[in-house]
Amino acid sequence: MTTPRAGCTVDAEGRIAFELTAAQGHGLLLRLRPKKGQPEETLHVLDLGPVGEGRAQAVLGPDPVLAEGRWDVYLLDGSERTRLRPGPRDLRTLVDGHVRERRGPLAVRVPYVTEDGYLAVRTWLRPAHAEVGRVDVTGGTLRITARLHGASLPDGAEVLLRPRQGEATVRSLEPLVAEDGRSFSFTVADETLDLGIWDLFARPAPGAAMIRLARLLDDVADRKRVFVYPGATAGKTVVRPYYTVDNDLSLEVKQAG
């Protein structure tokens, strides 16, 4: 039996239209992929209806807001479900998503193809978001630009470098904030960062919630292996920016040489 396929189109409002040819099912199931060893808990069902001869469509609208994670897509036929292979994906509206103004909470959805060749949807749900722009590495200096969505940066704002493990002290940097109060940049040229992984956050004001720096607002579901940066050599250490499996931006600090 041929595995069914679904194409999808994302519009400017974030709706995803899934389209199938000669579908034999009655709906689509989106399943939030559980963590390893955990049971399946979160499911969302979409009605599947005809849209033309031999074609059927299901639409995932802006509501409900999906939890952050990876959602596998299945065709439902009675009590049976079949995981879908991808058809054509039209993600053109996502490509320039980083230039559009967003309000918090920020809900992002990107259809993608899994490593084993199935259709899935990567989702993020953030109260506010700092979208990373340029990441420039020049010699021993690392310069990063970003823009806030769902928040602004008044006087007293800071960028925080937080060690993922160990007892190193959180480092604070003063960002250069643009006139719009949302775009900002900062420079990392510190030879004293401890070895290890440092996660990056913006904090609008003392005591305010920290906002993770990430790159979410385009059509790339997994940046880790696609965007690879060189390291900035500062003294005896090399500071290399990289994207995590969640598309968050972090720094890896290693000994030079």
C-alpha cells in the first residue's frame, strides 16, 4: 500500500492548509511528539473535507494555539491512523517573517520533513521573543543583532549570558538599542568566560522575565546543522555561536588551539 502524502500551504495569518489527493480518511491527526519514555498525551484533530475532484483539505487555523514542540501528522480512517509523507510545501509567506512586527505571546508554526521522511510541524510558543538577525564573527569579536517582539527595551535593559551548567556567574552586557526601542545589538569580546555552554537572553528591565534569543521567524525548522559559524578567538579561548535543537542561540566556549 502506498503511503499517503499531504502537501501544505502557509498563509500570512499563519494558517496551514493540508491537501491530499484521493484521501480515504475523514480527518487529520496532529500528535505532539512525547519526550523519550513518556506516553502520548496531546492530540489535535482536523476535519478533512473535499475541495475538488479527487482532492481533500484540512486547515489548521490560528486557534487553538499549539504547545511548543514537534507535531507528527497522520491521516485518520476510522480507528486507524497512517503517518503522512510530505507533498509540496509552500512556505513563501514564512521566508520574510522576521521583518514583520509580532505581538506576544508569539506562536510560530513551520511544516517540515523529518529525518525519516515524514511530514511534521515544528511549533514555538513564547510570551515574548528576541529574533536573532546578523551574527558576525571578526577576529576575537562576536557581534550579534536582534529584534524584540512582544516587548521593548527601555533604559536599564541588558543582555544576559547564563551558563548552562556549573557555578559560573551570569554575565551582563549593555545592548546598543535602536530608536525603535526593539532592535538592538551587542558585542561579546570577553576572554574571561568559563569553558562550557552559555545561553543568551534579553532582559527589558531589572527583575523582568528573561527573553531567549532565537531565530524562529522564517521557514527553517531546524537551524543547528544549517547555520554553522566560526569561532571568535579571544586570548586562550574560542567563543563559537551556534543554534540549539530548539533554534535558540547559544555560545560554546572552548580552549583555543
